[in-house]
Amino acid sequence: MRNRQCLSGNAMRRAPSAPGARLEGYPNPKKSLLLLARPGQALYFKWVSVLPEQFRAALGHWPSGVSVVTSRTGSTPVGMTVSAFFSVSLRPPLIAVCLDRHAATLAVIFASRFFAVNVLSIAQSNLSDRFARTEESLRFDGVALLEHAGARSPLIAGAVLNLDCDVEAAHDAGDHVLCVGRVSLAFVQHGEPLLFHASRYHRLAPLNGDRG
């Protein structure tokens, strides 16, 4: 295989072939399991160290939506761009976002116990950049916000989805914190969501012949 020369360490081992077989004798919490196979051949595995920059590059192949998570301290809004946002439960209505544990926005969320998720539209890639790179005190300058009775966190106008949430739970996850939110308000606006893949912004497009 073309990428085999970049692997070092233990020799390749044949994976168990029996249904439900376990990889006994190879636990290593500091390394990841890499699976390798040629078409028509048995699957092989080995434990390899994955460097942060390699992991970041690998995850660049995963397409995601783009959201801005917001909250406020007093009358001061805070927010940051995130890609790790997903639904958790319908009953009760729960979602989750993953935030850098050193982010100032996370500290405000912990103090206020509420946050909002604003799923950006294809017209808002500039806001994705702004909330990822701009000095935090300047991020909301000139940003249009929605006014909804009962909403506590800033809701970004033009987003295809705004979810106002209470903090339900928080879980340590390496250098990030997984925040679970109970949705109290949901607002949907007509538009097309912004996508991010391979370090570039994209838009949705149907497959050829798809009439859905």
C-alpha cells in the first residue's frame, strides 16, 4: 500500500475473522487502531500514534455544517464558530456542541447556564470567519440579531436555524468540553445551510438524477 511506508512499530497482524472476535492482547489507550486492506484480501490492523496535525488533516475529509454558538454575560454577547454540533434526543429535545475548553465563550456558558446554536446559511461564510478569528470584543459589531420574546442568548439573523438552549450537562472530552443543551426555543428560516469541507466552504447540491 502506498501509505504503508509512513507506518512504523509493531509488525502487521491478521485481524480476527470469527464473528464477534475481539482484539485481545492489544489494548493501547495512547494509540489508535489503523485498519488496512487490499480489495479481496483479509483485513489487517496495527496500533499507530496519531499526531494532532495528522488527526486534524484527516478530519478535514469530514463535511459538516457551520454554526455559531452564542451566549451572553449581562448585556454583553459572546460567540464562537463551531462545526461539532449534533442532535442528541427528541424527548426531551437535546442537542450538543463541542467547545474548546479554553474558549471564553465556554466560560460564559458555564456562568449563564444557557447558549444558542445558530446554523449559518450560504450567505454567512463571512460570519463563520468573523466568529473564528476576530477579536472577541469585536465579533458582534454590525451583526444583525433577531428579537424573540423568551430568547436569552443572541440569535443571529439570516441563520437557517436558531436554537435557544439551557445547559443540561457538560462532559470533559480531551481538550474540549461536550455541552448538552435542552432546547427551549427553535426558529427555522428559509435558506440553504453553509457547509465546510477540506478547508473550504461549500453548498448543498443534489446527486445527478435525484429529484428529492
